[in-house]
Amino acid sequence: MVFGLDMTTNNTLDTCGLLCPLPVLKAAKRLRAMAPGATLRMLADDPAAIIDVPHFCSEQGYDLVSSEDAGGIQTYVIRKT
């Protein structure tokens, strides 16, 4: 659980192995299909995602709830507003 949010597997998007811009494009597609207030847990290993994901959230009006990097795998929690 992140900040009291239930992160179920159907709200997880694994973009490991994909390079810019694919991680953000796949996140955008998934988020469009989600209800407002829902959260998406996104995994990425593209070094550019560190810049791309926060910028994407800011530009599209999504909340970046958290981000962390553990062993080269970045985990982002994004809330659809």
C-alpha cells in the first residue's frame, strides 16, 4: 500500500524494456481508461522516464503520488484526477 492506496495488479503497468516515448504513451492509454481518483503503479527502467513521467503528469494534470528507484527499476504511482 502506498499512502493508503490499494495497489492491485490490474492497476500496475510494467514498461520495463521499453524506451522513450513508449512508457509514457502506454501510461497515457491506461490512465484514459481509468476512473477519476484511481491510481496507476508504473514500473520503468528507461533512464529518460525520470524526466518524462513527472513532466507527463504535470502537463496532463495527473498527480504524481510517489516515485522511487530501486536497483534500476523506477516505480511511479500516478493518480488520475
